[in-house]
Amino acid sequence: MFGTSILLAFGASILRTGANPILAPRSTSATPMTSSEELDFAVPAQFASAAYCDPVKVSTWSCGSNCDALPDVKIYATGGDGSSIQYWYVGYDGWNLGAIVVGHQGTNLSSLAAGLTDVELFLEPLNSTLFPGLSSSIMVHSGFSNAHSRSARDVLAGVQAAMADTGCKNVWMVGHSLGGAIALLDSVYLPVHLPSNTTFYTNTFGMPRVGNQDFADYVDANVKNFARVTNKLDPISIVPGQFLGFHHPSCERHIVTSGTADGDWYNCDGQDNTSKNCSVGAVGDILDGSISDHSGPYGPVRIGC
């Protein structure tokens, strides 16, 4: 998870950048979600939480309460060192999701390398080797791109092995925080390299902004079955700032903190929705946020190992 040093680094970049430019009007439409819709995210959140656990334990699906909550998962590949490479795993869940699951660890600030990844605030084009055929106008956070590239080929190989063994054509990508950013990049990367009849799903939790407007538009147009869940006053969901050229894609699901509605979920229309029932409207500035909301709970799940 992000810590105070990361927030200060983001804050320093805000001060150096100066006043916000004029941004295009954003939607303010947000509608309440039903309890059953909220529960749809419980299993993906549990898988995202498991990605924080030691790959040795994940490889045998013996990672404690996260693994216990999701029985009968077969793991095909794990990796990462929790430092220069975030933990990741590829498994098959035939019981809950009926899908091959790709999970990515979020930021672990006990490792300086992982922390520094989050404050590399430059936008750069997607790696043309990993993302052939995509426009150079599609740009992403350099640190997130580098983090994704370190595991991308191994993740792809793990998914291909799982598909060959199970015959499953559903792939579900999950991640929290930085892991959510890597999962979203996977949701652009994997469809380029896997069979066209594969069905993809992506759920992220507490994800920061990943790319520029063209990236957000590409995700909206091409990444199907995507939703990003944001929690209450979590400040990480509003960084890096739009004035730095970063924009969220659509499909936000926000958990509110407001009186009798505390803990209710809202479906936020459009990109960077400014309704008070969505993250941008709820957290006007990172100093207004509460970092304790970053780990959840996302429904019944608080992220972490």
C-alpha cells in the first residue's frame, strides 16, 4: 500500500506543476448499486488480496485466510520478489469464477524500489514489442509500464499453460493499488497475444490513474468487462493528477462515506466522474483523503496478506 512518503512525493509534484488547467466537463451522474451487484466484487477482491502473499505459499495455495476463502484453486505460475518485481500469480478457479485468474501485488513500501515505482510521474508510449500495433499516442505512467514489463512475458506464458491444460477461455485479471495498474495494463496486453475467442474480465481496487486521455479512451473502447472499485476517501484513486495528463477510464464503482449511506456502492458514469458519490468528487485533494481507506474494506474484504 502507499504510505506517507508516496503521498508527499505526489504532493510535491503537484506544487511544482502549479494550478490546474481547464479540463473537459466530466459526468456527475452516479446511481446506487444493489447488494447483489456489490457482492459480485467480493471474490475478485479476495484474489487481489492473495496477490500480496509470498509466491512460495501461493504456489501451493496455502496463503492463509485469503487462500482458505477460495478453495480448489490450481496455481500454474507465480513470480516476483516484492521489490523490483511485484508478486504475481496465474491460477485456475473453476469453482467461483470459472476462469483463469491473474493476480498482481500492490505497492509494498517495505521495499524502496517498489515505492519509487509509484512516483515516476512521466508519461511514455506503450512498449511497442509488448503492445504491437497500438498507437504511439497511447501513453502510460512510466513506472507502472516498467513494473508491468518485468513480468508480462512470464504471466502470458502462465496463462497459455493454464489455457492449454484446462481448456478454459476466460481470463480474469485483478489487482490492488499498483497491482491494479499492472492488471489494467495486462487487460490491454493479453488480448493482443491470446486467441480472439478469449473472454476477459478485469477488476481493480484502489487503482491510481494509469495513462493519458488516449489510453483511457482505448480502455473504454476495447477493454470489456472492466470495473475499478474505489473506496471512500482513498487518496490514491485521484493520483497522478489530471493536470499532469493522467485520466481514468470509465466504469468506476465507488464505496461512499456519508452519513446513513456509509458503505453504500455507486455506479459512476464516465471518466473521472465529479459526483460526490465518486472518488474525484469525494476527495478534492490528496490532503482531504484518508490513506486508511486504501486497503478497504471492499465489501467484506480488506486487502492484504
